[in-house]
Amino acid sequence: MKKKIIFSFLILTALAVFICFNVKDKTETRSSNLQDRIEGIRSFASENSYNDKIAFFINYSISSNKNRFFVIDLKTGKTLEKGLVSHGSGSEKGKVNEKLKFSNVDSSYCTSLGKYLIKNSYNGDFGKAYRLIGLDKTNSNAYSRAIVLHKYSTVPDKETTSPIVLSLGCPMVSPAFFSVLEKYIDNSQKDIVLYMYTGYE
């Protein structure tokens, strides 16, 4: 009986160690992937005379009720700000195995992945907003689709227990978080890159 207990204990200990290292390995891999993305955006911004000090990152593999919009210091890799952001209703409806659908097609109401330039502001249906220019094949129709960075009153300021409101394809944030982003954008002498991606791959 005593031997069985010891054997069971050893098995459970080995399993716990395996799980611990497996989780650690996955965490380090995600961290490494993010650092690679940050370095890639920094180089891209520098080569094209965009703002190479900060950039905006949205990880759409994170649930909408969790912080997934990040203001990143491209020099240090540190997160300066973070907040909630909506994805398109078309991306939600087109989900497969809980993974969002992404599209560059007009009237798809989907979010489009890729690099964007944050351009001039204007006053629209939701107040002040920023036009976005898609820089990749995956988001080349952003301007014609009227994909913009804007605020919306029902987007929460903090993480919640349930998914947040959907957009028509735009990255949509709370008024409070928009005010934070607005300061970075308006005080930047160079265009800021907004990078939308997933960790699905």
C-alpha cells in the first residue's frame, strides 16, 4: 500500500513538473513571438520614416473582454498603455473553432489584419476619429471601406466577464481609452503604425 502511495506521488509530481515546463515553454514562445513582431514593426517604421519610437498593437487572438490593444515602446518593448477594442461583427459571425474570421472585402463587416498608418482626424458619427490606411494586401481596402479608429460609448473601460460590443469592422475603443490614444497620435510628428495580428498561427 505504501509503495502504491509513493508511486502515485511520483507520477503526480512528474506530471506537475511536465505541465509547469510546458506552460513556461509556451509563455516564452509567445513572448519571443511578440518581441519578433515588435522588432519587425520598429524596423519597418524606421525604414519608412514613420514613428519608430511607439506603435499600436492589437492581438485579435485575445478575447474581446480582455485587454488586447497595446501601445508599445518600440525601443524597450514595454507596454505603455492597454485597453479593450472591438472587432467586426462579420469576424464574429464567421468564427471557425472559436477563431475569428478576417476579410478585406467591402461590406463583410470583418476586421482586417495587417499594418495600418494612422492618418488625419475628422469628426464623424462617433465624434473625433482617425482615418486608417492599410499597408498590406490583407487590409488594402481599409480606406474605401471607411475603416477608422474611433470611440464608442458602450465599449467598457476595463476588462469584463463577457464579450464586448461588436463594430462594423473598425477598431473601436472606449471614450476614455480613445483620449489616451489621442494624445499619442496628436503629439507625434510622424505617422504611427497600427498593427493588427493574431497568435493563431
